[in-house]
Amino acid sequence: MSSLKFKVKRLQWKNSKACLAVLVVILAIVFIFAMALRIRVLEPLQITDSSMYPRHKEKEILWMCKLPQCTDKIAYNETVWATLRNGESIIRKVIGLPGDKIDFSDRGRVKTPHGNFRWKDETAFIQRRHLHIPRKGDTLRFAQLNDIEEDYMINLLIESGRKFYVKTTLWQGDREIGIERLGSTKLGNRQVSLQEIDFLPWQDRYLLEEQIFHTEPGDSPIQIRREFYNEEDSTQITELVVPEDCYFLACTKGAFCLDSREVGYFTRSHLRGRYVKEPRIAINTVRGFVRKALAAVMISKKKTKKEAAQPESDAQPQKADSTKN
């Protein structure tokens, strides 16, 4: 009789609203855990182009670890998820770390303290250049920067939200030439506008300097110089304290893909995640937990159906025994 009562109570419990509420809570916990893993720990990203070929193929899914343990320990040659200043996401390879000195050749070869790298069909570096990737707290003095470092410094100024304007001058050796002289130069097939001179990239400025050098009398080099001033009080900006660690990111394709060659350094806050080859442990843990919970629900339903018929079959023999007695 006690076993019958136990089965009846268990059947009543499984058919009660309390049991349903417990199952709902379990599934809700599983869902919240899975979402927390998705939002805080791992995120799948799909490569939408061939910019990382042959390392990663187009449409390949990469799992990005977003934990501080991942983004605070980024190493050379790793694949990372970064965001541009407009919020667009890109996946690139790390070829320069804070404090590194990098040399670029005019044929797309890169030399770093950690190894060498080469872009295929690289067209951005029309002349050999070198740069020093700044660390957090470094002081960049503008008078000591070369043309490419100056461009990247401007990007850091813009990212910091600082309001400034640029004064551009043209020099032949120690003699200043009228800036309007640049209005007679061309980039490709178009005439150069004086309104764009202030923020032309170093490659374009180099080409303009070469054009003027071959048309201007004298052997002294031509140089486009820029000075930077605060909009608020017109005081000159001569240095910048770097607010964050900086990284140099590159696509592996070579030409016609956006990376640090065009946009400059990526600061630490713009690195969203690091590619992990084997995120299966965390993923399988969640999947296993979900499968067990669903399996428990299905088994519970099957037992409920079986036990719904058992009380009647168990009660009949007991009734016969009482009559016999």
C-alpha cells in the first residue's frame, strides 16, 4: 500500500504546476548560461572575404575568445578580432606588438623582432620605411617622427577625441616655398586640391614631393611639413602621451585589403577577441548540459505515461485480496 501511495504522489508531483515550474527554471538556467558563454566568453565570427587567405578561408567560422585572459596576452602571429573606429569588425593577423621596431621594404617584406612577414602584391609601401610601435605611456614627440609615424599619430589624436587643426608648409631644403605650388601637382590623373593637403597619407605626399623636386630648380630635397594646433586656444601640439598599448595588424592577402597600413595602429580597446583553435571544451560542456536536461524531461514524460496506468492494475489485486480475507 505504501508503494502505491508513493507512486500516486510522484505521479501527482510530475503532473503538478510545481514540477513544470522546476523544469522551466532548469531550462532557463541552461539558456542563460549558454547566452553568457556566447556574450562574455566565446563568439563565432565568419570571414566574409579572402583577406586572410591562405591562413583562413572565406566564409570560415572562427571562435573568438573575449575573456581578459585572451585579449591581455596577445602574441605575435596570432589572429585577432578588431574593430575600426566606425565600429566595423575585421579579422587580422598581429605582426607588431607594443614596443616593437618594424622595417618595411618597398616589396612588401616586413622585419620584426619576432619574425618576418611578406604581403603578396603589396602596393602601399612605395619606399622603405621603419616605425616604432608605441606602448601605453610613451611620449611621441612630433619633431622626431618620420612621415608614416606622423600619419599614425594623427589617427591616435583623432581617436582620443582631441580637437586640432593642421598647418601645412612646403620647403626646399631650408627655404620655404609657397604652398600653392602643390596645386599644380597630380595624383594619378586628377589635380591635387589644396584643401586635401593637410591629411594626405605619406605615400601621396612623397609622390607630390618627387613631382616638385623634378620641376623646381636646385638639388635640395622637397619636404611637406605639418604642424598641429589645438582648436581651443591655437597652441601648438608638440607631443602626445600614448593612452593605450598599440598593435600593428595585417591581412595576409596583400593588396586591396584594409589593415594598419591604411588605418594605423590598433589600440588595446579596439581588440575584441583572440582566435582560439579548440574552444570545444566550453562548447561541449554547454551542449552536454543542455542534452542531459532535455533527456531528463523526455524520460520524465515517458515515466509519467507508464505510471498513469499502473495505479489501476496495482489496485485490483489488492482489492481481491481484501475480499478473500
